[in-house]
Amino acid sequence: MKNPNIKLLLGDEAVAQAGIDAGISGFYGYPGTPSTEIITYAQRSKIAKERNVHTKWSVNEKTAMEEALGMSYAGKRSMVTMKHVGLNVAADAFINSAISGVNGGLVVTVADDPSMHSSQNEQDSRFYGKFAMIPIMEPSTQQEAYDMTRYAFDLSEKVKLPVLLRLTTRLAHSRSGVVTVEPKEQNKLNPPDDTHRFILLPSNARGRYASLVDIQPELVEISENSEYNKYFDGNDTSLGIISSGIGYTYLMDNFLETPNPYPTLKINQYPLPKKMIRDLFQKCDKILIIEEGYPVIEELLRNNIFEDNKVLGKLTGDLPRTGELNSDIVAKSLGLEVAEDISIPSLVKGRPPAMCVGCGHRDLYDELNTLTKEIGRRRVFSDIGCYTLGALPPYEAIDTCIDMGASITMAKGAADAGIFPAIAVIGDSTFTHSGITGLLDAVNENSPITILISDNYTTAMTGGQDTAATGRIAEICRGVGVKEEHLKLIIPLKKNMEKNIEIIRNEINYQGVSVIIAQRECVKFYKKM
Ligand SMILES: Cc1ncc(C[n+]2csc(CCOP(=O)(O)OP(=O)(O)O)c2C)c(N)n1
């Protein structure tokens, strides 16, 4: 008979379901691959709706982090979700939440993207967890993603700290059957009696930081005894293996038919369990570290704790230093034969992503590109979204894309240096995420820059989520101080091309801040809208 408690879930969905079943009261987050499906799943959940669980998108990762902390302050359980680079945006609140501590359980779920399938870098969030000195959970399977998320809420309430839950792309985006439990009740509203720890004046923060330092041995002890850090014995002590997160799954993919002969430590919880590691080092001649992302464990073990020459991994070339791991790469590092070559044959041509036929960004770039002869090249500062594809042929219309919001601020910096005209191209969601503050900098100095906000009424790149200010972007620009006569609305359609080019030309020649909002609904998501 079908078990109603088994669900076929993506890793992301398992985390969302676990949050709901752990009695969460609020999910907060900003979309970003590969984390987006956590909140989209929660938004569709019947029980989350019945329980009035907060599931709306926030303006950016920092606001999301602070909102989740506010809910935790109130005594309820909350989760904040983001992709790895989002943690850079949320970092101020994130690090300080470890100093204040939490009240209701707070889980910070960050999905890393090794190999940069859809990202600007492949930074490893475990560094942030270590930096903040808080516990980190790193599941190996979808079932563990479910179980560990619920455990993370309990742990967070036990040690009164936020817990970082680290996912990586393959786990977040692949499915498996997950056995679920009955949902718990939500916490009652219960703000803290003593609010001093949430007031990070130096006199309070010093004491809080000392407490955070003091609790570290207890966190190690908890890791040491955690059911999520496991030792598996093996006869062949010429090699010991430490594998974490999905690295363990890749390892065990190679031992489906024969047993793993090597003593192996499976790490899913940090800080690292020192005793368990010491025992493994004593037992084995060499230690291979299999971890997805940066060589975090490897560096800790090589540089700080034990003999260098025993440790093999990404720093010794036994595993690749960059990009994603997979079962075959792990097989090679163990000297095993790879069953079958699954690499893509050279016959298959690379297919770089392209803007959709009928996309308004295309028409905007066509208009901008007609002005290249007049304005010269290498002066278009852009940002992150579908419109970043304007960097590729046939458009080749933009010159930079660094991080969300950097178009306006880089254009301003270049204008400060003497580049004129300096042009910024930014999407509507990116503008509200982190473009508004840069616009205020430019307005305050009346910088000679032209900002093209390509407004398709959605966050298209990550799957068509709502944006924070649909229909209110002009109002925001006015409020920030853009002059009415230099705030223009255009509709990027072929039939308007000449008119639009004229408007862009005039504004580019203006020696101050001008904003042109190019409004046309996204061709892919207009039905949803
Ligand atoms: C700090 C950070 N958060 C999230 C993302 C994921 N992301 C990439 S582009 C984008 C928003 C794109 O929306 P918009 O600016 O409206 O452009 P569109 O894709 O709709 O053209 C997001 C959320 C990211 N790259 N960096």
C-alpha cells in the first residue's frame, strides 16, 4: 500500500517540507539558483497556507535575513533561504545574528553552486558558517535534507544560535523519496524577557562574543555525538576517507556492488568532530578528503591539526580544485575504473543561453547598439538577470556584470573617473534588490550617468518570481530624487524604435542623472503575471 508519508522531493523541497513539519512560522528569502524551489514549494503548500506561514519573497537577502531574525526574536521558528552569493549580501546581519543569538529556531539555508551553472563564483558557504562560529549542517541525501532541517531547528533553539544549512546544486535539484513525519505545532509568540543581547552596543556585544567563543567546545561536543557524523569501519587502512555532504553520496555510488574497504568518516555536521578525525588519522596511512566546493576540511586538517603529508584531496591534485565533483571523479581519485564514459561527445555543440524571441531586453539592446557609433564602446555597465545575455553575440552590448546592483554604482565610479557618457543597464528586480541605494549616491552628486531600467515586471532569470516594486519604479526614482524631466518611460518595441533611440540619445547627452524605464512584460512569464 502507498505510504502517504513518502513524498518524491527535490532537496530544496525536502528542506521546505521539513520547515513546515518543524512548525515554522516564516520562510524569508530572495530567489537564486539553486535555492529558489524552497520558497516556491512553501508557497504552494496547503498546510503552510492553512497555518498562515509567511512565504512572500523579500527585496533582497539582507532584508530576508533580518526579517527571519525578527520572527525568531518573537519566539517563532523561521528560515531564510538564498543562493551562496546572496550570503554576501546578508553577511552583516548573518554574522551579527550569531553574536545576538536567536530565540525561536532560525535556520539559514544557503545553496552553493559549484561549477557555476548559474552564478558568478563558486564560493563555499561553510567558510561563512565557520566565520560566524555557528553549527553547520550539510546533508548528503534528500532524506537527510529533510531530517537535518528539523534537527537544525531543535539545535538552534538548544544552543540559541542560528544554524547554517548548506546545500549544493545536485542535492538541491535532484529528487528522491523522502519519508516525512506529522507536522509539529508552531511556537507560541514569546519575545525574550531580556533584550540586551539583541542590542549590539559594544558593551553588550563584547559579552555576547565572549559567550560565542565559550560555547565552541560544546558545539564540537555536539558534533562529536551527533547521529549525523558517522564512522564506518573498513579493513584497508592504507587509506582513510573523510567525506562530507554530497561527497559521501558520490563516494558510495562507487560501492553499490562491493563494500567500501576504507575506514570512512561521513561528516554532515560542523564544527568538525575532532576526536573522530583523530581516531581516523591514527588508524590510516593516508587520508583522502572528498568534499564539494572549496577544500574547507582539507585546509583545516592540513594546516592546523595533523601531519600535512597524510592528507590528500583538492590541494594535492587528487581531486580537481575547481568545479563540481561527481561519482566518476571520485572513482578516479580512488584508482577505480569508471564504468562508462558519460562525458558529452564533441559532436554535441555547446548551446549558450540566449534571450527569448520576443524579449523586450532584445529591443532595448537593438536601440542602444544603434548609438554605439555616436557614443563609443566600453561604457555600458550592466547587472545580473536575463539582460546579462546581452553580453553575448549578436548584441555584445554590455561591458560589465559583477554582482547584483553594481551597474549603477560602477557607472557612477567610471563617471567620477571621467568616462562620459556612462550608462547602466539593470533589471527591475535587481534595481529593487540593490540598485536604489546606488541611484541615491548618483543623485546626491548629480553624476552624469544614464540608467536604463529594463522592467519586464518579473524576476525572469530565476523563474518568474514577483518583483518588489512592479508598477512603482518611476515613483521610487522620483522619491530618490531623479528630476521629472530626466525620468522617461519607453516601450521597447520595433515600432517605437526611432522614438526610443531619440529619447536615449538625449538622456545620454545630459550631464546629470537620468533614468529611462523600458517597460514591457516578460514574454515567457506574461501569462503567469
Ligand atoms: C546576490 C544574488 N542574489 C540572487 C541572484 C540570482 N539572480 C540572478 S539575476 C536575478 C534577478 C533578475 O531579475 P531582473 O533584474 O528583474 O532581470 P530579469 O531576469 O527579469 O531580466 C536573480 C535573483 C544573484 N545572482 N545574486
